[in-house]
Amino acid sequence: LFAATLKHHRGGDGEFQALQACARASMELGCQPIGAPPFDGSAVEGELWLHVSEVPCLSCVGAMAQFRKVFPDVALRLSFNLGRQPSQEKGAQAEMDSRPQLR
């Protein structure tokens, strides 16, 4: 898998590391992900569940797409916490404060 460089190299992100570890494990079991059938990535099947603390960055989403392409029979499941929130400007906060509250 290849990590994109955004503000900095993203190869150390948890999602990327987990996907890379799974790809390496498949190779240790005799699969050559980019090889020829029957030992290519389609020889691997199952589910991979990832939970991360923040919304995945663009590089990690790209790594997930690469993983799905190489391992088409592995169902990739992802969940994440909401993570960082964009800061709100004072005007936006005032608008929110003026809205009716649900009770």
C-alpha cells in the first residue's frame, strides 16, 4: 500500500498501519497480493474491522481503496468517533444560540 503525503507523510496513521499489517500477514501465509491466481489477493477472504478515533484522512481512505482492490473478497468495516470538530465563528455560534431548543 502507498501512503499519500498531505501536510506530512501519513504512513504512520493507525488505519494505514493496520491495513499494511494485514497485507503482510497474507504474504507470510503464502499469498502474493499482486501475483497471479490462485495465490493473488483474491485467495484471501473474510472481514476486517477497524475502529479509529477520528474521521480517516484522505490518505487513509486511499489506502482502504487500495486494500479493497488488492483483496476484493475481504469485507472492510470501519467505524470512528467523530473526532476533531471545526471551530465555529462567533456569528455561527450566535445563530445556533438563537435557534429554538428541543426539549
